[in-house]
Amino acid sequence: MPALTRPSPTLSTLVIAGACWSLLVFPGVAHADDTLGDGTQGTEQGANAGKDGTLSVTAGGVVFDRSKNGSGNSAGALTSATSWTPPPCWYAPKYTPEQLQKTLEPIWDAGSTGYEWDAEQRNRYVKGHPYKDFNKDKTGKGYFWDSYVDEDFPPGWDSCKEPPFWVDLGDPPPAGIENAVTPEILAELAYAEIRVPSTEVTLAPAEATKVNLPTWAWLDAAEFKPVSVTASVPVLGIQATATAEPVSLRIEPGTKDAVTYPASGVCEINNGRIGEPYAKGKADQTPPCGVKYLRSSGDGTFPLQATVTWEIQWTGTGGAGGDLPDGSFGATQNVAVQEVQAVNR
């Protein structure tokens, strides 16, 4: 029977576990290690509000500027139109030589990780295979990079298993390490932070929708404008901005007994707006965007689903840029459909 081996823990796993333990033992106290350059501990996530109410948030070595993002209680995250998803974990600068020493030595002294793992770590970071004395002779000339995790812990959050590695300032990270921060990776992380406004559409004529009467649908042009998030790593001087721009609205009436305008149910953006507001006298006209119900909803309602598709582009340090997969965000609203009441004289 082959011998069983226990997988070695990564440093990030140990730090996460330690933080969780601290929260259990000392409620309200969190420990973290992503402040660089001054030998002190920082916070895994901290927010600084400006006088204008904008917010920059540091999470996992990356600073997010959300001041141009969508806002409000109904704002939500985008769902990729493809199988692609933003990185669940990534690598970025985390430790100065002194900070790595202050992080590792208490773990070794505790002896809870086992002699073999501790010996491997000492060999790697102290005895010169490949780093001697935590690379202290290079203090100020680079950082130890380590993995960070999306705080929502999506699938794959634990896939970044590389131990902390050194990168000189100005040099790229070692080849073959997936999701080491670059402008493109920052753009993908910014994508995950984009929030877009609710997709509740305005329906008219006013009051309840009538059977066989075209109902006009449109979105408030003031709300549906491009939004963006910028992600940066200040110690590296790199950044990227992901911008989402609305391009179309899909209407699903919530019943097969209905027709949509246009027939595809997809209303393209036109002159900066989606759909056209209803105006008096247009009740019998065909709306550029809308729906016509062919039967009453009775005592209930039909769940109309309105989904906006957003096109995502990004720009970054050094003139980098490109496209990311389209995203969508939708909402359901209940629509009451009444029979037209005939008046006999």
C-alpha cells in the first residue's frame, strides 16, 4: 500500500486560516499583511471616503477606484455572456523582506505546520535556496509576491498555490505563473467590481397594460450611461480601467401569449437611449421597443424580465487595452394586464 502524503499548506492558506481563527477568538479583530514598504501590518480590506463621497478600496494588494461605478441599492454585478469569469485568485506584491520574516517565523516557532514544511520554508527563504536571509540585501529593490483571494471565495479561489516569490522592481513576474498582476489581469479584476443600475423599464401608457394594446418600454437615459472601475497596484505603477457601456435591452414578457417589439425582443441602443418614451397620441402606433400582451393576467401578473447587455472595454498602463466578454444584468418586474373594457351605449 503506497504511503499517504499530506499536501503542504501555502502561506496564504495559513494566513487565511490564522485570520479566521483570530476572528473566532477575538471577534471584530482582523489580521492581514498587504501593506508594503513600512514594515507594519495593513488591513485586508480598507476604505477611504473622499469629500465628494467617492470610495477607493484596497483588497488583496489591488486598489479599486469605484468613483465612476454604478450606485444605488438596485445596482448589481455583471454576468459574463461567455464561460469566462474574472480571476478567483491572483498574485501581487505582498511582503517586504522584513514583513515576510515577521510572517513566517511565528508560524515556524509554533510548530503546527510540521517539521518537514518548516524545514523546506527555512531552506527556501533563509538558507539561500534560492533566497538568503529573506533577501534583506535587496530591501527597497523589489517585493515578495504572494497569492490573494477574491473575498467571495468563488470556484477556484484556492488554485493559486505558488509559495511567495521575489520580483525585482521593474521586472515581470516569472513566466508560467497564472494571474500574476499585469494591466490585463487588473482589467479583469476591475470587471468583477463593476456595478450597473437596475434594469426596471418604464412601461406606458400609464396604469395597467391592456390586452392587444402595444405597450411602450424604455430606460432612463440619465441612468444608462457608461460606468467604469479602475484597478491599480501603486507599488508597481500599473493600472487598468474597465468600462461598461449599455448596448441593448432584451424583453421577455413572462408569457407565450405576447409579442415583442422588435420581434426578437432585443432593443438596440439608439442615440444614447434604449427605447422611446411614450407620448400622448401614440397608443395605436408600433413602439420601437415594447410588448403586446394577447391575454389578461387575471387576478395576477406576468413576470416581465428586462436584461441589459453591456459591452466591456479596457485600457491600461503602457497603452495596453482591448475587449472583455460582454456582461448582462437583468431584473424582473410584475406586469398586470387587463382586458379592454367595452362601453355599450
